[in-house]
Amino acid sequence: MSTSLLVEYFNQLPERRAKENAAEWRTRRESAKDVFRKRVSERYTEGTLLRLLDSADVLSRRAALLALSLVGTMAANPAVAACLHDGDADVRQMAVDTLWTLWFRADSEENNTELQRLARTRDREKALAGLDQLIKRAPVFAEAFNQRAIVGFSLKQYERSIADCEKALQLNPYHFGAQAGMAQCFLQMRKHKAALKAFRAALRINPHLDGVADTIRALETALGEEGRKDDKK
């Protein structure tokens, strides 16, 4: 399948009009994405889209990432995560967005919908109870563990949050969010050496995580020689 056809579809997506309000723009954009999704589904396989991520043409990589965010599965996870190291800033951001989308729809439709609902639940105790039940039903749903880790962190249950981050990473080793979340838990527990190691691991997955490089430098300074000699593999 021609790369240029996917790019043609991609280039037909609308730009926001001057003075267009957010609701109007969102409706128009989503409608256009539905058309894009339908065209991609009719003409491209996931394997072809994954191969396009290696294209020398930046528009092809961007178009493939958008397509994968709409029709891709967790099989795309490693290749999309590799795009976090791309030289193009838009490709990197689209890779971040695509990964989160893939992670949230990695299980059954019913469980995916429930996870999205729980992630929006403001009552943290109710969210935690719901996530406990979801994980019982879907014990290999990495994002469910990550979302429970986020709730645990907000409740200052740092040990439990770390355990959930570790499980999320066991199931999905590309989950930079879980890795960074674990680092934040260690930081709150004043385990600075462990935090430094975890932040470095997060940056290896996603070299452009906001503020992480600065945090690493601050921890290295605070730890002195101990921080500098720590394992950076």
C-alpha cells in the first residue's frame, strides 16, 4: 500500500479555524478522525502501519501514529514506544498520546470502558474499590494497575503504589508513566537513591519526560558521589 495515500488521508484532517470555539472544533475534528479511521481500516493492516513508523518521511510516521491510535492494538506497543526517541518533536508527542490510548484499550471492551470510568471518578476511595474489582477480573490489564497506583499515590499509600507500578511494568515494560510514578513514590518516602534509579529508568524509556532530567540532576547533586556512581544502565 502506498505511503502517500496514508499521508493524503492525514493531510485532509482539518485545522482549527479562527474564532472556532472548543466544542465546535472538537466535533469537527472527531468527525474527520472517524473518516480517517474508516479509510485506514479499509486499506491498511496494523503490520503495514508499523512498518511505516520506520519511514524516512516524517509525515508518514505522524500519519501512522495517528492511525495506530485509532485502530492499533497492544502488538504495536514496542514500535510506538521506539518513536519516543524520534528526532521529530511532533512524532514524539504523538507517540506519547498513542501509547496512552493503546494502554487504556488493552483489555476487553467492557473492562476498557470501566477503567476509563474509574479514571474519571473523583471519589478516590470509590475509585480504589472499583480498581480492585477490575483487577480481579482482568489480572493482566497493565493500565488498571497503573491507575490504581495513581490513586494509591494520591492517598499516600506509597508502598502499595510502588507494588502496582512494578506490576504494571512487569506487564508493560514500556510504561514510562508507571516508572516515573514509582520514582515519585520513592521521592515522597525520601528514598532518594531508589528514586534516582527509577527516574533514570523512566528517562531511558521516554527521554523527553517533562522535568525528569532536572529532577535527576537535583538528586545527583543531593546524593553527591553516591548518586554519580549509581548504576546508570
